Amino acid sequence: MTSAPKPFPTPDFDALDGFDLDDDFMDLHPAPSVAPAALDRAADAFDPVGRMRDETETAIRSQPPVSAPAAAEPVVAALPALEPSTALTLGGPASVEVSIPRIGVHIFAERQDTAAAAERAGQDRRMARATTQIRLGGVQAAIEAYQAEPTPPLIIVESLKAPQELLAEIDQLAQVCDAGTKVVIIGATNDILLFRELMRRGVSEYLVAPVQPLQLIAAIGGLFADPAQPFVGRTIAFVGARGGAGASAVAHNTAYAMSERIGVNTVIVDYDLPFGTAGLDFNQDPLNGVADALSQPDRLDATLLDRMMVRCTDKLSLFAAPATLETDWDIGAEAFEEVTTRIRATAPFVVLDLPHLWSGWMRRALIAADEVVVVATPDLASLRNAKNMIDLIKQGRPNDAPPRLVLNQVGMPGRPEIPAKDFGAALGVHPSLSIPFDAKVFGAAANNGQMIVDAAARTKAAEAFETLAQIVSRRELPAASARATGRPRPAAKGSGSLLGSLFSKKS
């Protein structure tokens, strides 16, 4: 073993300046004090790790210089500490949209809270395809382990030692790492010069302890992001608490409002293969788009996906279900997962219209979605089923916000109903929205292949779908769209608007 440093075989990191701290993780349901523009920035953050570096570097440069302690080595310049968990105190989990491939991740922690955070990260839905191993002992344990075994694609090691000792340990670790291995360091010193020294040695990322599960996930996702893929779209899954709850109608109208009123590119994926209604609702011939994709998920690319999709408008595309009973549609969960992953690369927002059934792929689809909307009617059967769904989703998504609850068909004549307040109290989730029952409006729109915001733009149902579109997309309705519908644009948060009050409530 030589004493000369051996750089890790990694890509060029000269462009990376600044610590990857957790100062950009924002709440899914921002408090009223958060400016509306923050919602737009959060929705556009397809590269949260890269943007965190820029913002942290700006914050560091804006601080006055601080003298280093007398005992410090010359390479270390003390900087004001930035608290990693500050943004997480806003009231809920953060939102991280990343796509992590099937890789092995070995984590060597020194602190118990770091090991606990790594364990939570390994159980997160975003890490479902990765294999995670957590060990104690820090850098020295990693050096001993890799003397006799090959290194995985990613190693995360923690060291609480002083900067000079840490650099010496990293030089030793480099001697036992295989080519292509990426290394992330968790250290105790918030120091820009230490960060630069680690980058020169080929370290892929540096995090300051204590770390949060989502911080680890964002760092891993940033390291393995596909440079040919411009972004990872946000998936919003709609599921009915019972048959006839109208989840498909809510999903389709919300997606249409997102594309046409808010102006974001959206894809609807109808996964109800035998009985899907997306083709009927948009007056389109139901091509075998989803069925063809599920039959050959490994062959999907951007060109093939574009051929399988039906273009409804300039900003709305549709993966229609074949809606036929000639096939049993016995498809594995891996195919659904792969198709959803490929579609996420085609648009910023992907709306999943899930059928009312229960299977392995349904469970995985609900847990893997970035946001889940449970559509229920105010009756006892919906209450029971919605509680089962929400409890399962909460358990499978410990680092995410609870599912959204939408009450549909509220105010149906002659039907006893559970009040929205009692419904939400029983589930532990406040209803995000109540959509009034209007058989004439919904029936006419369905028969004509139209969406409510076009067929009956001035109705309460149309307003409800526009509001729900703003909630799930975290975008505001542009002033031009508000004028076109004859309704004022929702006011900023804190001014008493419907949207502002919904954002200020915790789900």
C-alpha cells in the first residue's frame, strides 16, 4: 500500500461548489407564511441536489469571514453552520422526485442516528429497487471490509474526525475501492475547503451530520441521475375507496385542468385494462397503448412511447386502456413498475388512473406514487375502505405526507351522508376537497366526451377540479385562465382564499 493519495475513479466534479445541505427540502403542505413562488420552485425542482448546492454556495459566500480556531489545520476555514433539519420543521415531510436504479448501497455509520436515518432511507419507496446494507464502524470498517470483498456501486461512510484525519482515511479507502465506485462522505465539519479537498480526491458528495432520510435519498438520486433524461416526472395516483366513487372522473378532470388551466404537460395512464373509461371521457379511440407497453416494458423508449400515446391536446397525452375482456390481463407487478418509470420521463406530471381492485401491483403502485389521492363517497363502505387504504399507504410511505382525501358526489338527494368533518376525523386525514353531486352536468359531459371545466366552466364542480389541480400540482391558476372562466384568480396564501386555506392545513 502506498501513501500517495489515489483518487476515486469518478466523473469530473470541478463544477460542484458548496455543501449538499438539507436547506432546500420543503413541506408538501407549506405553511401560510411560505410565499406562493416557493410552490412553483418546488414543482420545478427536478434536480433538488444540484439546486441545493447552488443555494448553499450563495449562502456561504454571503456570510462574513470567520476566523478559524487556533487549533485548526490550515486547510480548514470555519464557516457558519447551516442547520440541515431547519426546513423539515415546517410541518411535514419533504418532496423528493428521484429515480434510483437497481444498485447496491453500503453504508458505514458511526452515529446511531445516522444508522437510523440510513435504515429509514433504505425502506423508502424511492429506494425500492436498490439493495441497502448498513454497518457500524465508519471509514475504518469500510477499509477492512473491502480488503476481501468487491465494492458496490455506492459507498456511504461517516467520519466524525478532524478534517486532516478524515482526508487521511479517505486516501486509505481509495486504495481498496474498485473502479466506478462512488463514495459519499458524512462528516461533522461544515467547511467549504474540506469539501473541495474531498472533491479533488474523487469523492462524489459530502453531507454534514446529522442527516435526514430524504437528504440521503436526494443525494443518491443526484449521483445516479441519467444525463439523457431531463427530469423525473411527478406521479399522482387516483384510486377509489369503492366502486362507483368516481375516481376516474376526478382523475381525468383534474389532469385536464392541470394541462389546460395551469398549463403544465400532463400524461394520463389508464391502468384499468378491462374497463377503463379514459378513451370514452376524452372521445378518443382506445388504442392498446397501456397493454402494448405492459407487454414489452424493456423495449420502451421515447419514440415508442410517443407512438403509443394519444395526443388529446397540446399539453395532455393519454395512455388509454384497451377496455376489452378478450384477455385476462395477468401482468406482473414489475411490468407496471417499469412502464410507470419510463412514462415519468415523458412529462412533468403523470396521473395514474388506478382501478378498484387489490393486487400486488396495485399495492406497489400506490406506495411508489409521489402523491396519492383517495376518492370516496360520504358513506360507510367508503369510510371503511378508505381507512384501510390510508393506513396501509401511511405505513408503506413513512417519509411522505399522508394521502389526499377527496369526497365526491356530496349532496346526493335522498342519500344519508356522513359529514365531511366526521369522515375526516375517523380517518385522521382532513378532506382536501368536497365535490358536489351534479348528475346533469357530469352526465352531459361524459356523454359528449368533454371535461367539466369546458362543458360547464362556471359550475361548482369545475371550480373544484381547478382547485384540486392546483393542490396536487402545487401550481397556481394563471390569471389568463381565471379570466377565461369568469372567476377571479385565487388570492395568495394567507388572504383567505380556498386554495390558501387548503394548503395551510396538514393532511
